[in-house]
Amino acid sequence: MQNFIYNSPDAMCDLCKSTRNPHPDYDETIPITSIDIGKKRKLTLCINCFFVHKECSEKEGQTLIAYLSRLNNLSLILDKAYKKNSNT
């Protein structure tokens, strides 16, 4: 089972960019976990993204690591394209 860190002051999800717990009854940071996705590459995921993407990877028949690596690569490409288009 994946370990999650609670109440980390600098908690942020690399995928959804959340920093606060979305549940209205909790005024705390989101629980996060760190996952190695390749050579010198780590993703920090909130508990919600972890379980959503774990389920998606299982439906696609991929390992979670391969699925997250692909998502991270797509995110990097989109960020780069956005930055290029916003400079023109």
C-alpha cells in the first residue's frame, strides 16, 4: 500500500496542482505521496489523483508507473506549447 504524508506545509499535487483539501470539513493541506516514474523523475500526487490514476492505469492494462510517466510527458509537452504560444 502506498504511504501518504499528511499536513505537510508545502504539499502540492504535480498533476492537479491542488494544495488544500477540497473537503469542506477539513482545513488542512492535501495528503500527498511521492512516486518514482523514471531516472531522476518523481511525481508528487495527492490522494485523490493517486487513486483515480491507479484505477485508470488498471483499466488500460498498464502499470501505474508507465501510466504516470506518460501523463507527465504529455503535461511537459503541453506546458512547453503553452509557454511558446503565450510569448507570441
